Amino acid sequence: MNLIALGINHNSAAVEVRERVAFAPEQVNEALADCCGAAELDEVVILSTCNRTEIYAIAPSRSVLADKAVQLIDWMANYHHLSAEELHRSAYHHEGEQALTHIAQVAAGLDSMVLGEPQIFGQLKSAYSVAQESGTVGAELSRMFQRVFSIAKRVRTDTAIGENPVSVAYAAVDLAGHIFADLSQCHALLVGAGETIELVARHLIEAGVRNIVIANRTLGRARELAQKFGAEAVLLAEIPGQLPAADIVITSTASQLPILGKGAVEQAVKARKHRPVLMVDIAVPRDIEPQVGDLRDVYLYSVDDLREIVDQNLRSRQSEARKADVMIAEGVRSFVEDGKRLAAVDAVKEYRAMAEELRQRELDKALRAITRGDDPEKVLKQLSRGLTNKLIHAPTTGLKQASAEGRPEQLRSARRLLGLAEPEPAAADDAAGDALEITADDTDHSRHTLQ
């Protein structure tokens, strides 16, 4: 398998390097063509995400895989106007079966920053489609990617690798799904406007929540974030008026003092007529006074509670990842075996075509002889002799060469391929010579007919 997988990811390079080697979507078509030309490759796919940039390619032969890896890194450095030395320090590459295993692990989310995350599968399928449209996917990459997608789907179907949340933001939203039967009917109040709250908002939208209010110390930042999700923006001072309508409250600010006290929450619960409310405090120091958890109908979780859930889920995913590794190994092994069978099919087709051509030549020669009035019996004998000599000429020559060069294992393999019985041990030394004896007349005739 002449497959190479080369790249830079969150494990091999800092974000500053990853940003500089990323390909914008509008660049990829041009980059694919440029890469093929610079590295002298016919089949190339480029995957570029926030955490990785990888190139998958088919080399002309296994012997040049390492050289092609160097060429690809040099091309990437030149394309992005970076130091090739720096990229060589940050890059990794895999060859053959290891490359296929790596790509399958990427597709299944086993090589992601968040173990088991599902987005990478869609990103890989998109990268493959773009390369198809650009004409840089041939028969080999096509067959390989179809198997990779099949393996990744099986991992998703037969393991729980992506079922349990392993980020604090997602765990907070997951809790809401356990408490409320229909999240689409819930109102959410998010306190803060940083990266964590943005992730929470995204997960809430994906879970079906449509009514979101974002409260922040500065209204400008709250509005900026709210516009992304169709939410409402308010100041922190407006929180008491928002609490009675909030079924879900998630906080993550940099405040050194609690923003929500027991008294304010108690009033809101009374106004809600004791309908349950989920409150998740992701901040350190805490945004919600711990005493709020003593109130009836309030489900209060701290960041430590979430981390315990995340750690438990991460252990579960790691256990599922081991199952996924077994599935990937089986899929790769099956792909390699299928490739060997395909190679045999191609060889058989070529040999049949050659034999058919020889048969037709001898038949045409025999028909011409009969048309001239030659004795049919002699013509048939000549036909059978000529066809036999031509068919055995190439195997005979190869066997004689193997014998002369002292390659007994090749001779034994040839005997098996030709359907010959294994020689008796006592006669092993003479078997090769005996098996290769042909008459001088046959040798001359074979040489003549193959000219």
C-alpha cells in the first residue's frame, strides 16, 4: 500500500503553528493542484481543521514514501511562507497500513482533542468531496476512503465512544436534558460572555433550546454573543427580573464575589410557583452562593460536580476507545487482504489476456495452413505444440533463473502455483533441474515463436 498520511495537529504543534499551516476553504482547490504538481503526485486529499492540517496521498511506490513526506512538508512550508525546518520539527507522517490506521482513528474521533468528538467525521468527508471535485482522487484513495468511512460508521454504531459528554460546557447542557423532558420549551439564562458561555450557548441551541438570555457586565459583549445565537442581551443588574422565567441558569464569570445569592433565588423560585430550576456554576471563584443548593426545587451543580461527571465519562470513552481500536485493526487488516485479492485478480486477467492472444495467433496460423492444403493432422499437432511452448516459455525461463540464482523458496512457490507435486526429500537437490528439462527442439521453437 503506497499510502502516506502527513500532518500537524494539537499534539505535535502549538496553536500558533497550527494557525499558520491551516488552509482556508477557498484555498483548498488551488492547494490540491499545487501540491500534486510540486510533489509529483496524482492522488491527494487535504484535511484542514482548527486542530489539524493533514495531507493524504498515494505515492508511485513504497520505496519513495519517506522522500514524498519530505517533499510534502517542504511544499507546505513554501505554500504558507514558513520555515521548512520548523515544520519538520512539528510534523509527523505514517506510511502504508499505519497511515490507513491513523486516518481511520481520525475519522472515528480517536485522535481528536476531545476523545470521540463526532465533527471530525463530517470534516473528513467534506475534505474528500472537495478533492474529488478537484480531480485529485483516483481509484486508490477512493477505495481507501470508502473503507475508512465504513470503519468510522461501525465505531459510532457499535460503541458508545461519543455518547457521554467530556467537556464542562456540554456536561452542563446534558444535565438539563436529564431534568427537563422537552428542552425546546425551556428558557435559559447565561451569565457571562466568555468562551465557556459561548460553548454552552452553542450546545443549548443544538439541544433544542430557543429562548436564551445572556447577561454580562458589559452590554456590548453580551450583544455580540447574543447575535450569534438569536438570544437576548442584558446587563448583570437585570438578572433578578430574568430569574423567574429561567428554567436553566448557567454562570461563568470572572467575578471575585458571588453574583447570585440565596435571597434572590428564593424570591424567583416563589415567583415560579416552585417549578424546578437547574443552576450550574462553572465559575471559579463561584458565581452562586452554595446555600442556594438548600432551596427546594433548585438543582445546583458546581464546576467540581461537572468535572466528576466529565472524568467518569472520559473513562467510559477510553474504555470504548479500546473497543474502537480493535474494530479499526480488523478493518485495516480486511482492507489489506482485499487489496491483495484485487492484485491477484488483475494478474489473472492479464495472464488470461496474454494466453488468449497466444491462442488466437496459433489458431490463425493453423487455419492458414489448412487453407493452403496442409495435412490437418500435422497442423493440429503443430498447433498444440506451438501453443504449449509459448504458454510455458515465460514460467520455464523464470524457473531456470531462480534455480541458477539459488532461490529454492521461489522454486517451491512456483511448483505450488503451477500445481506440481512437491518433490521427494531425497530428490530435492535434483528436482529443480529435472523439472526444468525441455528439449532442444522446444527451446528453439519457443525462441522462434516469441520473436
